[in-house]
Amino acid sequence: MTRINTNVSSLTAQNALARSNVDLQEALTRLSTGLRINTGKDDPAGLIASEILRSDIISVEAAISNSERANQMIATADSALGQVSSLLNDVRGLISEAANDGAMSAEQIAANQLQIDSSLEAINRIAQTTKFQGRGLLDGSLDFITTADTVPSIEDLDISQANLGAAGQVDVSVDISVAATQATILSASGEAQAVGELKFAARTRVSFGVGGDEIDLVATTVGPQFEGVSVSYVDDLTGDAASVDYNQDDKTLVIHYDSTATLVGTVQGVLDALDHFEAETVTDSTGAVGAADATAATASATLIFEAETAGVDFNDVSISVQSQDLGGGVAYQATWYDSSNRLVITLDSNASGARELASVASDLDTALDGTFSVTSSGQGMIYGVSGGDLEDTELKAVGNSGISGYISSGFSAATRATATLSFAAAATLSVTAGGAKEIDVRSTALGAGDDVEISFADDVSQGSENAVYDSDAKTLVIHYDNSNSTVEDVVGAINALDEWTAVDVDSAGATAITVADTQTTGTDTLVIAALNPGADYNHIQVNLETIELSGDPQAFYDATAKELTIQVDPDGSTTLAKLKAAVDALGEFGAAAYNRGSNTAATGRIYGSQVDVEAIANTAATGGNTLLADMVVEISGKTGAEVFNLQAGASVNQVADAINLVSDGTGVSASQSNGLLTITSLEYGSNAFAAVQVNSEGTSGTFKSALTASRTTGTDTEASINGISAVADGNELSLNTATLDLMVEITAGSTTDFEFSITGGGAQFQLGPEVVTNQQARLGIRSVNTARLGGSSGRLYQIASGESASLDNDPNTAATIVDEAITAVTTLRGRLGAFQKTTLDPNIANLGDTLENLTDAESSIRDADFAAESAALTRAQILVQSGISVLSIANSNPQNVLALLR
């Protein structure tokens, strides 16, 4: 059918051409933009996926940039730390050089100190000026803020990394189950039931025949001075009379009496008058004493406390006596303090009289049932606190179980150390010069002039007084004019001698002498004894100090310096009795004063202005706890070994001191307690060890056999941090997780759990594309100024001029501090380097791979395929051209109608 009003073919061609134009336009757009998706209608789902991927790509690119920036910042810090490390190494070399003070002058050492000071200033400057984009890196501004300062058991804390999360803080909980230990070797072995002795003052029972009359003779000083005094009797007087001869050197006491007429009370009176003893009547009949019993000897009244359980739990138990109102008629009480290892015997402050030693032991045994069994040794009564002059004596009783929980200690038994001060030989001349006057005459040299007879000869005129001393005959004759020579003349004559000096005690001066007596010189002595036995009181130096006193003299004991100092007034007002009282007041010592070799009251004068003040004494090794044989022993530890050649008689303190002298070179130290030597590693943990190798020992020695081990190691702390088992090295605990990386050093031996919070600080790095905590890292960088650098030995600033560890004051500690500072800096550098190597660099590489894959994915969705689009363009072009041609043909078809009309 031929129609001209409606050209369907043309319409069809037009539609096809329009579609072809659309396809051509789309192909041209994709080829010109390079994108397959240019508008949402191109591919709605693809557009959504593409935009999400494009967002991821931008985030990853930013994360890569962040990581690279972090790398640059840490590299800046590391470079500065490298300079600090170099300065510290230079300082360490300067300290080592200055330690060679035998070959270096003081000026050279001072120059080294000046260079050290300059290096410290440089370190502080680096800490303050090292910045990145205006932010300080090493001044502590990037350190974490914590509440750890409130925890007393934290010695050091280093937080490397912490993720504070959305809450902005992280709580740290440390639970300690087992404390770290040091390697320890003891000079003792085996187990035994520990035994402690409570020794009261020495005493004995003076017994007579008639009616069983008895007198207790008790020393007024606790200690060995009065133990073993032999008491004997001589029936050589007439009537109710008695006298006593006491010789302190021979330790003999002789009672002279009349067996048929002397009453018990009379004997008690003369015994009580002794300077060193008190006498208490036990039984007293009204008759004569009768025949005396056999000779007796004084001995300590001793209560023996034996632990009912074997082992070391009852080692070093301190046993003491106190007074208290017990009430209810209880005279004695015993209390065991397990937490402090103390056993306290309480005497009733309202008690009176006395009880037999065995009875006291029985009562205490009942009171301490299950802990200690109590027996007694010796004889005599224990007097109540209200028992008169014996009150202070009974309360001075002391005891200690020592190390008896072990079978062998490796050293000799402990004894009570003693030292004797011997003053200048002297005599007090009694003269009549307008009344009774005294002239004190004494030797000008210690140890000379004893037992010299001083007499007067009325054979010169006044003004010609002189003194003649014959050292061989032991005589000192004073030639004077009786009734004309004055006290001043006689004193001057004596002082003219080199060997003697005299003091006008009464300031009689120009008063003439009418009567003079003869005297024999003797030596005043003060015997000082430690109340506690053992080597702690070996080698104590006893000295006198001249001082103007306004009251009584005092004594001072320095246990560290092992010195006991007693004050003496220069003018002679200090008496032996006052010296004794001063020593007794210390509480650790008892003293016995002997006045010129006699038992008279200790009134002898001691002159601080004369040779008396030069009197010295030393307890030497009288406290026991000494090696029984020569020994060669090697002591070794983590830092080295040392061989010691020790002689028999060396005390446990001396052995410990020898080991401690080189402890910095061996890594072990030594201590002693009641004769037990403990060798301990300086460090804690499984890396620390102590070893003792006895290379040779005499046959009588017991040190090697007594050792608990030849080598031991320490143990590490067992703990958890936030519920995760911590890695322990001695007292250091560390944790390394994705959210928390820290090291905390706790106080040695602590088992106290603690908590603290990290509330801020640190340098936060955005390492991932998402702003979430698990794609962030917060790194802490501590300050490296001299106030913060160091370790347990001290801080770096302490090695500067004038500080405690300067080259002049303590170069050894200075070296240790610098070593610790070097370790701290290198550890920080290593940690920062590890963060770069294990966190930043892998993160950058990973993000690069992610970026590549994301870009590929986004490209595959959105980018145009030029080959396909070119083919589509060619097809579209052909179709457009074909469509135009067809449309032209379709439009020409109606013209064929004209052919019909022609």
C-alpha cells in the first residue's frame, strides 16, 4: 500500500536513528571521560559501590600519609636520641678515666667533671629543643598521664603504648601471686628445734648449816663479768662480825665470819655492801649461821625456751623482760608475738619477794604450751619488780634463739663480747690541812705506775719540796715540811715529775699540811659487756670523749661505725660509777666498774684533761661466731667471681664485710644475723644466681658442710595485668597487647595488688582508614632530661658537680647511673624503632596493597572499557549513518506517487 499522509518507514527510521544517536552520545561521553558510569542512571548499583570504594580509597590514602608522617616524627626523635646516647657514652668514658685517680691529677679529674657538666647541659638542651611541627618530642610532653604516683609499690613505670578507647582512659590492675626472690645461700643446714636462752644476772646461793639459812647473792650487772665468781668461806672472826674480800681478776669472793656467833643478817649486810652485788635473805633464823656449805660459784639464772616445732620459723626470736601491772596475783606472764618473732616475759609491777627459778620455768612452760617448752638452768630466785634494788637488774635480762633452728651454722657459738677500759694508775692521798683534804695522784702514762707506794718524808724545809720516783722499787716519796708545806707545795712537787701528775681535789691550795698518809696506786677499770651474744658486738671500739658536762656523762653507740663513745668531764668530776651508769643506760650493754682493783664503791675520778681520755678498748672477737678453720672460698654471681682466703678466727661479720667489699664485681652481697651468714644475689629473678665454692678448709672447719647449697638462682614475680599473665623478669612485669604495652617495676618482695589509671597523654597516631580505636596507636615517649634519665641507683643530674654522685663524691655510683641511663635511652630507641619497623612500615605496605586493590575494584566498576566503548562508538556511528541513509530513502518513498500521477 502506497500512502503519503503517514510515512511509517520514515518514523521507523527516525526512531532507530534516535536510538543510534543516544548510543553514539553515550559512547562519546564514556570515551571522553574514561568512565563507564557518569550519571546515576548509567548504573545505580555500580554508582553506589563505586562511591563507597572511592571513600575507602581516600581514607586509605590519608592513613598512608599519617603513617608516613608518624615515621618522619619518630625518625626525628630517634636522631636526637642518637645524639643523647653518644653524649652518655662520652660521659661513661670520662667517669672510667677519672676512676683512675692513682694516675690522674685532681686538675685532670676536675676537667673531666667540667666536660661531664657540659654534656649534661647538652642532654637537657636536646630534650627541650627536639620538636616536630612545633611539638616537643623528648621533653616529656608525649609521656602518658597516670595515677601511678599514688601506688607506693611502683618503683618505675614505662608505658610504651596504650589505647585509651572511647572512654579516654584505661585502668590497669596488677595482681601479684608470688613475689620475686633473690638467689640465697645460707651458712647453715638441717633442721632442729630452735633454742633461746634468757639469761638473768649471775647469782649463787650462799648457804649455812644452822636452820638451812640461805642468802641469794646477785650481780647488779647482766653479763659475763660476774659469771664464775667462786664464793668460799673462812671461819676466822670473833663474835657477830663478817667481812668480804672480792678479787675481780681472780673472780674470787671470800666471806669471813664466826660460825658460832655471826648472824645471817650480818652476812647479808656485808654482802649487800659490795659494789657489784646485791644480797637478798632467803631464809633467816635468829641464830648463828653455823658451818658453811661447800664452795659455790656464780652462774646466770637461765630460762631455756625450746621451740616445739623444728625448723627456722623460731630463728632469731627476741626474748625480753618487761614490767606491767598484771593484777589478780599473777607474778609472771609470757606472750608470743608471731608477727614480730618476739617473746616477752612480763613481771608484775606490783609483785614483791621472789620465786624459785624452776618454779618460774614451770609456770612459763604452761603459759607457752604448744609454742615453747621452758626449762631452767642454774639456781637462785627471780625477784619481782618491786623486789628492791634488783628491779633494774632483772629487767635487763635479754635472750635470743639465734639460728638454732639449723643444725650447723658454720661458725663458732655466740658469746657475750666484752671490752675493758683501763685508766691511769692512781691513788687518793688523804691529808689533814685545816680539815680532811684529798690529793689525787695518777700516772701520766696508761699501763704504768700500778702498785706504787706513795709516802711522805718530813725532811725538807718549805720551799724545797720535791718528789722522788723509783720505778724499780715502785715507790714515790714526797719530801715536804710537815705543818709548813701547803697542799699547793706538795701538788707542785709531784707535778714536777714526768711520770706523775697531781690534782688538789678540795682546792686547799695554801693550807698547810699537818698529817699525811701512805697509799698504794691501783688501776681503775671499766668492763663493758654486750647483753646479747654474737658477732654483732665483735670489734667494737670503745673511746672516751672529753666534753664540758652540765650533768652526768652519757654514752653513745654507733652500730654502723661499731663505736661506743663515753663522755668524760675534763675536771675529774666524772667517776667510774657515772661511767658505768652511762653505759648501762644504753640498753645494749652492761658495765662493771672496778675502783683501782678493789671492790670499793666506784668513786675513782676520771680526768678528761689528762691521759685517762686516751684509754681505749676493743671487744675484738669475744662475741664468737668465728670461723673454726682456715678456708679458701670462691663467691660468684651474675657479674663475676672472687676468691677469698679467710683465716680461722675471722668473725661472720668480717666474712660478710669481705664479700660486700667486692659485691659490685660479683653481683652478690652478704649479711649476718646471730651468726648466720646469708649470701644473696644483688638482683632478683631467674637470671640472678649466687654460688659458693669452698676450695679448701681445715679439718676442724664446718663452713662447707653447713652450706644449704653450692649454687642457687632467684625466681621471678608471678603476676597478671588486667587478667593476662605478665612476662616477668625479677621485679619487672611487662605486658604487650594490641591495646596496652607497658613495663612496671615493683618494690622488691611486694605481693600487694594495686591499680592505677592511664588518663591521657601520649602521641596518638591514626594508622587506619577508619577513625576507631582499633585503628589507632598511642605511643608514649618519656622525657630524657637529666632529672628523669637513670634508674634505681639514681638520676643523671646526680653526677653533676657538687651532687652526691659527682666524680669527687662517688664515681662508682656515677658509673652505675650512667649505665642505667644508657640502657634507658637505648631501650627507648629500640622501642621507637620497633614501632617503626613492626607497626608503621608494615602498616604503610599493607595500606598500599589495600589502596591498590580498592582502586582496582573501583576502576573495574566505574572506569570505561575503551575497547568496548570504541566498538560501541563505531557501531553507533555506522547505525547513525545508516539510519540517516535509510531515513533519506524513507523520506523519498512518497515521491514515487508522482510517477503514478504522470
